[in-house]
Amino acid sequence: MTDDSEVCVIAEKPRSENPVVIEGFPGIGLVGNIASQQIIDELDMEYLGAINSKHFPPVAMLLEGLVNMPVRIYESTEKEMIVVVSDIPIHPNIAYIISKSLIDWATSVNARQIVSIAGMPVVGADHIVFGAATTKEGLESIREEVEIFQMGSISGIAGSIMTECFTRNLPAISLLGSTSDPNPNPIAAAAVLKVLNNLYDLSIDTEKLVKQAEQIELEMQKLAETVRETVEQEEPPKPFPMYG
């Protein structure tokens, strides 16, 4: 457990000795959120705990009547893999402290690598996965699977996490699914999952995402609207974008 008074990681100690830690926070296309949740479901991952913060919007997530934390941590001991998934957006103002707390925790559990999943806005270019890394070795490991992101920036919490990993010399890769608009994009998430399947010898079903794309998009839009409405009611002067 880590607690810096603003962000609290409350989780059981993982059984994996040197896990890969994958994070998927909502951003453009909800690519990270959708892909991460699919990994959790397909690998039947075990719930470890959650991240909480006084800066999060005042919402409780419900699944079949049961309350869930908005930012959750799961583990697959078989795959030596941990997934952090979020149902709420992280405002740019708190991205740094959330990133720092997450990487503090990842370091404390001996994470060997961080994988950041996000969307990349590219007009007229769906199904492409762009990649970046904090080390030359990491870049070489993904070169055959992605289009290397040559120049530009990674915005939001995904960029903050990559920067935090770089400053600590913690190996990290970023997988960015291209999407031509800000709406939930399960097909972009499926493209990222195919890359993860190849990199980590997984067998995540991507066809399910493609077939259910319309239904998933509708459900995720409802989630986005619920969070946005909650924040607007509580803090009318402060915009809280779901995508960005």
C-alpha cells in the first residue's frame, strides 16, 4: 500500500515476482480502457486492489449491482502480468501525482516493464498501432509489431506515465491505437491487443471486440456521459473531458 495523502494504492501483494504492468486509462477512443478490460476478462485475472484519490470524481462504478472502484488492479500469476484499468478520466492537473504513485507501486512490486495503452488521433488512419519506448532495447522489441512513433508527443496520463518511467530508468513501451475520431473505438483496441498477443504470447480474442464494436461503443459512451454529468454537477466551472 502506498499513500501520499493525495493518492492511495490499496492492493494485496502480487504473487508474480517480476510482472509486466499494463495500464489503460480513458483517453481518445477509450483504447486503453477497452483493451485493458478485455485482457482482464480473457485471462480471468484476479482482483488485487485499487487506486483512490481525493481528486477523482465522486462516482461509484456498478457491475450487476455490485460496487466497483473506478481504478482497479488485477493480476494473472500464470502470465506474470498486472493490469491497471480505469473507468474514469484523469484530469491533466493530477496526471503527475497519479503517475508517480502508480510507478512507485509498480517499482515496489518489482515490475520488469510498464506497458501504456492509449489512443492516437490520426485522421483517416484506423487499425494502425504506433509504438514508442523509454529504452533502445524496448524500441527494438516492438519494431516488427508497430509503426514507430517518430516525432510528436504522447498526451495525458499515458504521456505522464512514460515520462515517469524514463526518469527512473524503468523499461516501458507505449502502444497507441490510431483512431480518427474521439468516440470509443473497440477496433483500435483490438489492433493493440493483437500486438500484445505477439509480444507476450497471449491469446486474447480480438474478434469478439470487432463483432461487438457497436454495442461496446454504445456502452462506453454511456459511461463517458455518466462521468461527465457527475463532474459537471459537482464542479460546474471546471471542464473534465472524457477523451484527450
